[in-house]
Amino acid sequence: MSGNTLGKLFTVTSFGESHGPAIGCVVDGCPPGMALAEADVQQELDRRRPGTSRHVTQRQEADRVEILSGVFEGRTTGAPIALLIRNTDQRSKDYGNIVETFRPGHADYTYWQKYGIRDHRGGGRSSARLTAPLVAAGAVAKKWLREQLGTEVRAYMRALGEIDIPFEDWAAVQQNPFFAPNAGIVPRLEAYMDDLRRSGDSIGARIDVVASGVPAGWGEPLFDRIDADLAHALMGINAVKGVEIGAGFDSVRQRGSEHGDELTPAGFVGNHAGGVLGGITTGQDITASIAIKPTSSIRVARRSIDKQGNAADVETFGRHDPCVGIRATPIAEAAVALVLIDHALRHRAQCGDVRTDTPRIAARAPD
Amino acid sequence: MSGNTLGKLFTVTSFGESHGPAIGCVVDGCPPGMALAEADVQQELDRRRPGTSRHVTQRQEADRVEILSGVFEGRTTGAPIALLIRNTDQRSKDYGNIVETFRPGHADYTYWQKYGIRDHRGGGRSSARLTAPLVAAGAVAKKWLREQLGTEVRAYMRALGEIDIPFEDWAAVQQNPFFAPNAGIVPRLEAYMDDLRRSGDSIGARIDVVASGVPAGWGEPLFDRIDADLAHALMGINAVKGVEIGAGFDSVRQRGSEHGDELTPAGFVGNHAGGVLGGITTGQDITASIAIKPTSSIRVARRSIDKQGNAADVETFGRHDPCVGIRATPIAEAAVALVLIDHALRHRAQCGDVRTDTPRIAARAPD
Amino acid sequence: MSGNTLGKLFTVTSFGESHGPAIGCVVDGCPPGMALAEADVQQELDRRRPGTSRHVTQRQEADRVEILSGVFEGRTTGAPIALLIRNTDQRSKDYGNIVETFRPGHADYTYWQKYGIRDHRGGGRSSARLTAPLVAAGAVAKKWLREQLGTEVRAYMRALGEIDIPFEDWAAVQQNPFFAPNAGIVPRLEAYMDDLRRSGDSIGARIDVVASGVPAGWGEPLFDRIDADLAHALMGINAVKGVEIGAGFDSVRQRGSEHGDELTPAGFVGNHAGGVLGGITTGQDITASIAIKPTSSIRVARRSIDKQGNAADVETFGRHDPCVGIRATPIAEAAVALVLIDHALRHRAQCGDVRTDTPRIAARAPD
Amino acid sequence: MSGNTLGKLFTVTSFGESHGPAIGCVVDGCPPGMALAEADVQQELDRRRPGTSRHVTQRQEADRVEILSGVFEGRTTGAPIALLIRNTDQRSKDYGNIVETFRPGHADYTYWQKYGIRDHRGGGRSSARLTAPLVAAGAVAKKWLREQLGTEVRAYMRALGEIDIPFEDWAAVQQNPFFAPNAGIVPRLEAYMDDLRRSGDSIGARIDVVASGVPAGWGEPLFDRIDADLAHALMGINAVKGVEIGAGFDSVRQRGSEHGDELTPAGFVGNHAGGVLGGITTGQDITASIAIKPTSSIRVARRSIDKQGNAADVETFGRHDPCVGIRATPIAEAAVALVLIDHALRHRAQCGDVRTDTPRIAARAPD
């Protein structure tokens, strides 16, 4: 099928452009009978919403979601759930100077090369604004996973540029605009971002995602391994340049006797695997980490070319996130949740209902 | 569809187990009219074949491929190409001790949890032997890409455990059993592996892949971005725990003014993007890097459990690669080539024939 | 993937219920650069619209379409095209009496059995109203086929109940509410429908579809033959119970020497094949015919049961088409056009750009 | 994905040509734990096998199947099941005269137009021989449906040319080479075929399929309705030109009060629906009927053209079925079984395990 659908059994088909009339998606394959209200979706969208602190884009979008279908008397019916978000705060004239040129590091150039036509306003289809429908769909997935199986997907910022952020506790994550799991480091992050913003430049970030309460046995080897599908969904997020599962690139230097997580009757004694062996979940936490590149829309002047191939300097105006990684935390959660629910459904297609009560063997990882 | 098919338009459907009668795949969607002989496929299989040096598994498999269909009078017909490889050197009794237990770090455990039945012989379906059909299919993809578009996919070993391998030249890669792009470092790699083998342990590796001669414009945003599909295919290779495109995790610490590759009338001045912007190819080289974990089948005794959940020590006999990363180089090339041909076909479906002669603008990256 | 998407490369993902806030679809895979305005879609929707004659449902819906995405400055961009139609004339209370019971011959029963929850209002998801998004998507497909390749898809009513309608000319089709290709028979059809309406009963119909200007070579054997995909799309329309290609069921009694269309240097001498041989188009007109069952929502009282399995008589109120076949003509055209564009794109993926100028051999069918 | 795969969760990927080294398929998605032996598959292949009576092709093929993967110690493992059938009795020289010409009514012409290359030997990929892998895959599906759910799929010949065959009993079907459900009519069928064979001509047939023991609730509206998927699979069989579900084309002349099957506490009182309402199974028998055209390979001389477009008479030698409909009975069963198992798995993905014991309401159709 075409390229704007994610998933096989629980599918999200996305549409919209940054400055078009609306963005949204159609979620197909949601099991029937789940309570679902717009507030359930809104709550996740609000976490990703622009304009909520001085460290993110100042575009003011309420990102108000409307459920157009698939819910009847407050419950999902099994029919597709269409989610609509109207755009309200476009300032397309800010983008006048990039009609004819290409921002370095931006999809401006490749969309033009591919299609020969490009909605340049606010990045059009390639805008990070298009992560909102993903978050909306992810809210549906998260709710089902939580309610049916007790599966939780959570993420946090692990590094902002060169600042590593030591994990302290989950509670902190929701209490600062960086999704940092460490209250003490927040002033330093704020100062760092204030400096960066003044310089007109941007910076990368690293986000870690943890899914807990995942039953053993999800994943479809060979090719649709759950780690492969996680990599697909995470690398598919705007600006992501790297994905790790479990020990990730540290595995390169590990010996087998160190990397391979031993098992005891009490469960696994480590989780270098990141909860996945052979493409199938182990029942431990799934852990993934992503690298997010710095925003390409920056005020610093840069060399580029125009559509005729002539040299042209580009400075980007408009309103932009100096670190797209900041708002990437709820997006990464959504991407992971969407892969998990898809595999939950695929698993029960082939192997029958997921049994949360009786694992095939006694050993389960401690939380 | 089910999980053992890779690709959407150029698809590979894999089958087989390590110690079953045969392994193989069906390649569907290959354009008609391409010259194809068994030797074309064999040549790539021979690069991945076991038993070719003392640093890899000593299992002796000729990996002789038979083309069962889709080729007539030496040319592809547009019909599915079935590729069959008989298994000949199984020693299933070597695996008697893992019928009831699970190797730490191995898919033994998860296959059991998922299916409740497991072909334990040689790892069954989860064996790295199943990368052979991928390589066979990749040979078809590579040939088409090379002949139609001049696209080449090459890989090399960038690190073996803690030894980083500086890139010197492509010529070296085919002249040592490690696929190291550096002849001078080979004695050190050999000594390292000899020590490791004696210890009964295993080690990880890092492989870099470069695709050159890729036209601008391939990739299907939003979700089937070409980087997302590359991540899917690469993370889907046995033992891979991390994937990077371009600058990868280094992007985290980069500023936008450093990361974003400037454009001049002579082309891009850098390639932090790894040849992909917004999920679409730029026309520069695509660069990817993967982390491969150490083999989980090691002679060192380890703690595990049996099917009843009781404690059980596991030592692995049988013949194994002490570094699965060594033979991963042709596998990574195959995975990338399969994604590229799939997107080449997807691109011409939506946008018409790929034009290698007339880019939409003058700017193209130098090689 | 999930069940509400039609097509593989040119996909339509449908959403909505008869009495929900809106219905619509996302069209993905449309080639970039085609001029497209809401009027292009509206024109097709108006042909299917309810309330336009006394012979169809009296529900008043403007069926006003809004293009939410995928079009920039009047041209398609290659991004998904979301099409939204608000529902405006719901009278859900008319359906109060079927909350607890099931209309004989209606999906009321099966939706309940499948999902355990059912939006009963106006038939919910199973309403024929959901053919509107199909027609909207079909308008995009028809425009591309016409402009790029000169392919036209047209349909007409061939039988209304026991009245066979001899084909006279295409011009008549658009000039009567029955899409009858025969002006002279219209008074008889009107009288027939008036009688039927008074009786409170309903009737079936047969619709013929003809696609002309189809290049030879479309279709993906073995399973995604173009005739198989046409059968899928046509049988997927509400109320369709039979599909024929070319000679259809008459083939049963034909001898090979009669059925097989001979070829001469001037082209085929007949078209029993209906333009398809071996699942691939011949270059002749594609001809298909569908049987549409009588509407199940009728005023005549019928035996049924309630949710508890108790006997319950059902009379249907609300506003219904006494012959759903009347409005099925534009719907059948849309379904066929969607299959054709999907295969046009699939063909050029595997075999390169469609050549309308130079067939491989001289022989082409006369129109 | 590409065109040689049938199904979404239980998939069959077919390969092979009539005179190549082998034909076969990969079955992916079969649930684990089912007992499966080659004999289970062979038994169905033997029903379709050529050369078993004087009324079918005299090609002698043992059609001996080999299971290459997916089965361990006699049970399915959840991994792909590859099924291989070697070709043994090719007489490719019989086809020398059609290297340069096209048999009227045959795919010779369209394969050439599509691909520009064609394996002409025995019809190559378009040969009815390629229904053997479908039957092999269908054997796996039928076994699972029968053992898990008590679902049976059976077919019979309903008409041979102009001879209608009244249904008498299922027992007769397996006792004559025509799959006629009526022992008394067999001598007439034999005489008819003997005459036909002498004439060098061929004839069509009609086959009816009945699936019993199908739970209510299977089918994925809107587009992947179970009737739509049945139409796709059945129209995808070689030579099929028409498909009906339930009352089929008779629906055209029926009134709603006649067609709509009433419900009583004891179940449905009729089955014009053919077991499907709104694209979802009702729990009644699924009934379908297909029209099979006469074989295009006949000895009678016919007008055609050669590759240069010049006039050329064609007489077909080689060994052919004078009525491909005769062997179509097990093929139609396989196609229906494959759709059913696919929807069984899709249903339990979205709605959980199929409950055969507790329907949502008391009413069920009598067997």
C-alpha cells in the first residue's frame, strides 16, 4: 500500500500539511467496546502541543481534536476512527523567502526533487506538525494497551545536546517542559536553551522510551520482528537519525558472556536485550533510544541554492523549535505504542488471545 | 500480511529452518527482461557462506542456490523468482542439550513463549543461517540497481569489538575474511579473534553501509520514509541492536549550523544527512551504520532455566560464529539493496520513470 | 492491513457512519501535479447524491466535499488527499425501533454478532451512504485516468428488476434518474418504481460498467489479476451479490471456439473476454456487470428477532431507496476506476511508464 | 505488496511455471501446533491431479508435494510452510508453434504485451497447472478450519456446458471424475465429454461452493468484506468469468420481501444472503457459484496474429483439459478455505478468540 499508513492490523493513515486547512488521521483496526472520548486523545495532544513554553515554537495551536467516526455512545465500534485537527495559526507569509530556495538540512530540497511541486508553507507535509496525528492515534493505542494488558509506554529526555540527563524518577518527567526525568537539572537545561535561542541556532537530543508490562511473545520473525518494526516507526519520526534497542551500539564492544542476559527462576538478571530476543518480546521492559537531529530551520544564515541551481543564502524566519527533541517525547511514546498494539493484535491472530495470567513458564522478569 | 515478507513492490518471502531440508525465498515484483543466472546469486551467497575461514562457523554448507522460477532463457519474466538452498551439513545432535533449556541472549526463549513449540535444532527459524535467502534476494536487487541506475551498495566492517577500523579503501574489503577496509589492520583482527575463540566467548561488531549512485527523490513520507524502511530492514537482521543514518547519534550533540548540509551550485558540501532528508533521498550517498551484538551461543557456562522454570546451566556446543558481525557485511548490503529497489519501484509508480539524466535542478552531490 | 482500505498503490481509506458527524476518506498515492479542485469531486458526488428524484431516498444531503490536504495551488502534491463530507440531515429517531431488533437481509445482525456494539442510526457504518467517499475517491482516479491515458469508465443500468433495458446510447444515461441508456424506456421505469414505492417493497437491479481506452498489460498475476481485483472492488459495494467479467455466466454454455476472441491484424474480432485474459488487460474495453439485491429496509412487516433472540416483527421507517441499484451506477464506475488506477501505477512500478503510443504489437482492438 | 500473494494474515505466495523445474508456494501465518504431514496436502492435490481420467489432460504428473519448512516433529511451528512440487512430465516441444503466435482467448497475448518476454512452454506462469500450489495451501487451511472450528468447505459441479446437474447428495461428488453431486447423470456427462473431445473443442462449467460451520462475525467492512475477498479469490482462479454469492444474479429480479431472509428464534428461514450480510458472515452456510470459461487451447484452427502483427492460424497441440471446469472443484474449495482462514485470523485479531460455544444471541441457522 501507499506510504502514509503505519501498521498492518492497527493502522494509522495520516493526512495534512502544516498550513493547510487541517491535519489528522484514520485509525483502523481498533478493537470494539473500548471507552473513548475526545478528552482521552486531547490529553496526549496537549503534551505535544506547541506554544506551551518559551523553549518551543511560539505557534499557537489549540490542537483541538474532533472524533469523526468509529465511536458510538462513548465506545469504539470496530469501525475506523477518524481524528481531525483544524489548523488555526498559520502565518504562511513567514515562508515567502523559501518558495524558491531550500533550507539546508531540510526536506524542502527532496520534496522538490521527488514531486516537482511543493507546499512550502511551514514545511508543508514534511513539517513536524504532522507528528500531532501520530500522537492522537497513539493515544488510542496507549489506552487499549493500558486497559487490556496493563502495558505502559513512557519516554523521557536522556540528553539535550551535550548535557546528559541522569534518570532520577518518572514523576519528574511530567513536571518540566523538557520531559527530563530529573528536576534538579531543569535550570541548567533552561539556561542552555535560552543561550541557544539567542544564538539563532538549534541543537539535537536523545530520547529514551520504556514499555513495561509487555507480554512475552509479540513479534513476527523474520522480517516483521518487533524490534524491526520499532526501528521503522521511530526512524519514521521527523528528525530521527538513530535508533537503539536495549544495549544498542554498546553491544559492539560487549562480549557474549556480558551481553546475553542470564535467566534464573526469578526472571532475567539483566536487560541488554531491551526486552526483545530474536525479534520477539521477552516479557521484560522494552527499551529503545533515539537520536534527534537539530532543527534545520535556523536564523543563522547558510549557503544554499535556488530552484535554478544558483547560489542563495537562506535565513529561516517563521516560528520554530530550537530543539525538536523537546517535544519528541510524547511522539516517541506514540510510535512505540502503535507498534505494540499492532503486534498485540497480530499475535492474537496467529496464536490466540494474549494470556496475561499464565505464562508458558514460570520465569518472568521483575519490573 | 504475515511477518515473513520484506518489501511492498519488490518483495522477499522467506522460508526455512537451520536444520530443515531447505531454506529459500520467493522474490516477487522483479522487473522483466533482466539477465539473471544462478551464478549471479551464487556469487553473493559465497561471500556470506560459512566455513570459509577459521574465524567463522565451521559448518560446511555449499549454499548452492537453485532458481526454480521466474527466469526464462536467462532473463527475468516478471513472474516470482523462487530461490532454493538445500541444507546439507546439519548436526542436530549437537543441540540435544538445549531441547529443554534456553540459551541466554538467544531467541530460544521467546520462540517458546510465543509459539509453545520450537524447532531447537541449530536455532531453527531464528538461526543466522536464515540470512542466506536474504542475501540471495539481495543479489537480484543489486544487479537490477547496478544495471538500470548505476546504484551500488557496499558495506564494510567499521569496528570489531573495541577495535575501530579506519577506512582506507574499498579494494581491501574483499581481500580479507573480516570485510575490513584496511589491509594493515587484518593481522590484529586475526589475533583478536584467535584469542576470543580460545576463550569460548563472542564479541560484537559495527558495520557501515554505503549506497552510491542513488537518484534523488526515493522515499514515501510520512511513514514509509526511506530511512524508516532502511531501519526496519537493518534492525530486522539477526543480532542487530542499533541503526544509524548519516550522523546518527552524533546528531544529538550537533548544532543545526553544523549538522545541516549546505548546498552550493556544485552540490552538497557535506553529508550529515546520510543521503536522506525528510525520508527522501537527496542524491548523495546513503550512509548507514549498524551495531551487531555478540553471538549468544558461547561455550562459556551460563545460568538459565528449563521449560519448567527450574535453574539450569547452559554451555553451547555446535558450530558457531564467535562474531556474527563478520559475515554481516554482505547481509547488510542485501538489506539495503532490497529497500532501495522497493523504493525505486514505488517511486516510479507514483512519479513515473526514474530519470537518471535530468535532475530537476542542476545541483547534485559529487561522489 | 486493516479492512477499510482499498488498493495497494492508489489507496482509499474510508471512515464514517451514516448519522455520525461526517464521512470521508483519505486517498494516498495520487501522482503529483494533477489539477484538482473540489468541483471535480463534487460533480461525481452530485451524480450519486440522495434526494434528487422521487425514486431515491428523500434524505436531503448536500454531500458537499472539502479537500483537506494533498492539493497546493490547485494541483496534487503527491501527499494524501483527505476528502471530508459532513452529514447534515440525520433523523436518528426514525431508527428507534431497530435498536433492539435486526432488519431481515440487513447488516444489523452481523455487525452485532461481530462487534457486540452497533451504531444502529441509519445503518451506521453499513449504510449505503458510505459509498459517497468511494465516489469521491473515484472522481480523483477518473480524472487522472482520463487526462493521462484517455481511459474512460462509464456505467449504466442494464436491468431494473424484471425489466431489461436495451442499450441505445451513452448520451441517454445522464438524462434520466435511472442511468438508463435508453430514453424510451424511462416512462416504464418510472411507472414501475411508483408502483413499487406504493407497495412498500424494494427491487434489485443490474448495472453494466465499461472501461475504454485501457492500455494492454495491466494486472498482476497470479492472485492480483485485474479481474480478481475488479471482482473484489465491485462485490465490496453495498448490496452487490454477483460480478461478471465479459461473457460472465454465459461462458458456462459456450464452446472454446465460440468464446475465445480471435485476433486479426485489425484487432480482436470479439470481446467475450471482457478485456481481460489471464488477469491482464488486452487493450480492449473492460466490461463488467453486477447484480444488486433489493434494499433490505422496507415498510412491509417481516419476521425477525431481538437481541435476546425473541421473535419480533420489523417494519422499517426512515428514508430509504426502494432500489439501491439506481444510485449504484456512479458507485460502480468509481470502484472500477479505483482498480484501474491502482493497476496503472502497479504496472509502471514493475514495467516502467505506460506507453500509450507504441504497443508491443500492431494489433489493437477497435473501440 | 506484489501480485503473487493471496491473503493478509494467512498468506500464500505462489511461484513456478508449467514447464519450469518446479511449482509451489509459501504459506505464512499458519497458527502453531497443528498436526500436519505431507499426506494431508497430498490428498487434496490428488483430487486436482491431471491424468486421472480420460476427460482431463493426459499430462502425467505425480504432483508429489514436499514440505520444506514450518513443520517440526509433525506439527506446525508458526514459521512459514514452504510447499514444493517438482514438474516431471513437460513436453515443451508441443508448444513450438505458439512461440511466435497467440492462442485466441489465452493469456499468451497479454503476458507478451505486459512483460515483453514470455515463457510460452505449457502456458508458463498462466497455466492452470499453477492452481496446484493453491490447492496445496488450501489443504492446510481446510485442516485448520475443520479441526479448530468444525468449518467444512465443499464444492461440486453444478453445470457442464448446457447440462444442469441437480444436486442429490454430497457422497456422489467424490465418486465420479466430474465432481457431480448426482451419480445418475454421470453417464450423460461422460458421453458429452467424449463427443466434445472428438470435436477438438472445449466447454465451460459452473461450480458451486458451500462452506458450513462458519461462525457469525467474520469479514472486515468496508472494503475487505468477506464476500469481496471471496470474489477476489474465486475470480482469481484461471478461467473464472463470474462469481455469485447466495442468490447472485437472481437478486436482480427479487423483491426485498422475498430476498431478505427472515429470522425466527429457531434461526434464519432462508439463505438468499449466501451466509453474508454487510460483508460479514451470518453463521449460515456460505454459498458461492462460479462460471468457468471453456479452455482456450483447442485443436480447432483459429485466426490469430504473430508477434509482428501478421495474420496467423493457430491450432493447439499439447495435452489440455477440454473442460478446465472439471478439475476446478477442489481449486474453488481451496480458494474459499483460504479466504475463510484469513478472516478467521483477522477476526480474532480485532475481536479476540472466536467463540464457537456462545453466540451473542440465541438464534443460529440450522445446519
